[in-house]
Amino acid sequence: MSKPFRIGLAGLGTVGAGVVKIIQKNGHLLEKRAGRPIEIAAVSAKDRTRDRGVDLSAYDWVEKTGDLANYKDLDAVVEVIGGSEGPAADLVRASLKNGRHVVTANKALLALHGDELANLADEKGACLMFEAAVAGGVPIIKAMREGLAANEIKSIYGILNGTCNYILTTMRQTGRSFDDVLKEAQAQGYAEADPAFDIDGIDAAHKLCILAAIGFGVKPDFKSLSIEGIRHINTTDIAYATEFGYRIKLLGIARRENGKILQVMEPCLVPIESPMGIIDDVYNAVYVEGDFVETPLFTGKGAGQGPTASSVVSDLIDLARGHRLPAFGIPAKDLKAAVWADPGETVNSYYLRLMVLDRAGVIADVSAILRDKNISIEGLVQRGRDPGQPVPVIITTHETRHADMMAACELIEKLDCCVEKPRAMCIEEL
Ligand SMILES: NC(=O)c1ccc[n+]([C@@H]2O[C@H](COP(=O)([O-])OP(=O)(O)OC[C@H]3O[C@@H](n4cnc5c(N)ncnc54)[C@H](OP(=O)(O)O)[C@@H]3O)[C@@H](O)[C@H]2O)c1
């Protein structure tokens, strides 16, 4: 029998327990595919007594997670603890320093420290693998690093957070408010008790940062990303977007613009029948534009035990086969510091929602501000009448500089007829 590929598993929560289940259930299949058995030698988590619904009796329990970095005869360490700092980061660093391969699902760690870790891996002849870190069960890292390697990537668009997509889909389908649907998502286990990472766009931005690094050969640079979440989206936005032929999606965009790279995470309107418009519920999708392949779309479940653990184990099979690749597709020393495009200079059509008092002269005041900021109105809708009371006014614009739109919103907010912060979302005609 070929020598087993031995792993140490750090973290036995949702993903870690899923990895154990796959290796226990599909062991024979994995052995055939990898050419050798994949064997869990040691495991570690915080609480040894916790029932995880899997039999761990055959594995050595390692009390101090960091000791897996030096544990005898391991071929790889799997880190599924999470967090950009602390025990997960310490273990990954120490394992790579020892020349030990690492498989992780930790997008926060990669977005913040990916450059340093990829360099460390290259220096020590180890591999840093992270298929599970982006879009759960969708093999997008493999697709971008290998399947699309012949192409110059022009743009990447992603729906990268299943919780946000579920909230936006459910609001549309049921007419319920953001807060109401968020509570339901928490009760169903889609959103964390503190959902900020999801709904403020941070989790999705971590993933976009990783995709941009692979797609454009640049150092992952989370701090340069412009991020806006979905807290402010209301049922008026959803209803008007549908009426105009659009869906609202939290969209990650990374694209080449005039020799620079634009990297933004923000809610956008996309056409209902477009590749991103058709992605609903907890599904994720990544749409890539390459110079020869054109526009493949990758979609599937972006989180959950089965899909995420499936991606972790696929990395283990690759390693057991002897497949070796640099973390971000090219040697880490060749990753460039990107020249990032200023999101303020991007040009798009916009959807603008105002809550203004229903009285004479309001539209004239708003129009004057838009005119002064060089913004041309494509359409304007104000339904119903409620004299003296706030009513929604929805405006769509022709192509407009982002900075001009933001400046116009600030001026409109100062009008005494304006009772809520104006909200602008760009329209991406994908
Ligand atoms: N869940 C998903 O659908 C999903 C999808 C994609 C990526 N990911 C990523 O996968 C990673 C794990 O996520 P998860 O959902 O599996 O998290 P989880 O269910 O909270 O599990 C975390 C595990 O880490 C262990 N742990 C926490 N602090 C520790 C410490 N100081 N020392 C040792 N072990 C510690 C916990 O031990 P105890 O069990 O003893 O408390 C638990 O087993 C994260 O990076 C996450 O972003 C998750």
C-alpha cells in the first residue's frame, strides 16, 4: 500500500467535523483518486469533551493547537479555526515555517496576511491551499489558478456572501423588511449572532481580495478595498429595482480600468436575466471575463458544512497526488503591489432613492443639484400623493462619475425637504 498522506486537523466545528465525515465516509474513493490513503493522524479544538457528531477515537487529541505545526510525520495541517489573528494565524505561520503544507478555509487570514504567508510558503517549499476560503463548494480557486491560467483576466464579478443574497432574495419574495429577514436568517443559522461581517460586506470583501490577487497577479490588499454592505436597502429599493428590470445584489467587482485595478464591494442593480441577476438565495456566483475564454460563470453553495469541507478535502487530494502550486498562481515574490483605481472616478448609471416631503419645488431643487453636478436624469418616479408628508422619489441617471453622485447626495441631504439620507446604488449592466 502507498504511504498514507497524514494530516493534523485544527478546528472541529462546522467545517472541521465535515472534513472528518468526508474522510470517514469516502475514504476508499479518496484513496483511489489521490493514489494513497488520506489519514487523519491528530485533531485539536478548544473543548475536548464536546460531542461533534463524529467518532474521533482513532485520532490523537492535541491539547495545544500550535503543537500540530511540529507533530510527528504530518504531511499537512488543516486549519479550520478561523480568524485573521490568534491561534489560527499562529498555527499557519508555524506550520509553513516548518515546511509543512497548509490547507485552510480562512478568508480573513488570507485577505489580511496572504502576501506574507504565500512568501513564507514559497521560501520553505510548502503549499498554502485555500479552495474552501472563497465560495464554499464552488471550485473557483482551482478554476482561476489553473483552468483559466491561459487568460489575461479583465474582470471578476462575484456574489460572495450567501447570507446577504438570502436576505435580499427573501425581502424580494416576501416583501418583508431587512431587519425581519435578518432575524430569520439568524434563527436558521445562516447569519451569525453578530451578523456585521456578513451584512457589512466584510466577509465578501475578504473573498474578493483573494480572487483579485489570483486574477491580476497582485498582492492581496484588503485595506485598499472600498466596502459597503446592505443594511440600508429597504423594500422600496427592492420593489423599484424589480419594476425597472433589475435585482439588487451585493456585488464584488475587481476589474482593470485604465491601467489600474478597481476593487469594490457594494450593493448594485443588475439586470434580472443577467448571470448575476439569476443567482438567488444562499447561492454564490463568480463571473470572470478572460481575453480568450470569454465569460464563464461559476455557481453553487457558498457555505455550509458539506460544500466547504468538500473543498478542503479536494485540496488534500491535490497535495496527496503531489500537485504543487504557488498560493496565488505565481511565485509570491512576483506578486505586484497593485495600483488601485479610485472608485470615485468610476462611471456608471445610478439608481437614487430619496425620501422627501411632498410639496411644491422639491423636484426642482433636487434637479438643480443634479444639474450642477453634471448628472443627467434618465427617469424619475414619484407615485401617490401625501401633501406635506415624506414620499419616496426614485431617480435613475445616465452615466455619472461616482464622486459627482456622492457629492450630489450630500447636497440633497442638506435640503430641508429631505428626511432621510439619500441612497445611491450603481447599475451594472452585466
Ligand atoms: N461554516 C462555513 O460555512 C464556512 C464556509 C467557508 C469558510 N469557513 C471558514 O472556515 C473556518 C472555520 O469555520 P467554522 O464555521 O467551522 O467555525 P466553527 O464552527 O466556529 O468552528 C471553529 C473551531 O475552531 C475551534 N477553536 C476555536 N478557537 C480555538 C482555539 N483558540 N484553539 C483551538 N481551537 C479553537 C473550535 O473549538 P470548539 O469546537 O472546541 O469550540 C471549533 O472546533 C473559518 O475560517 C471560516 O471563515 C466556514
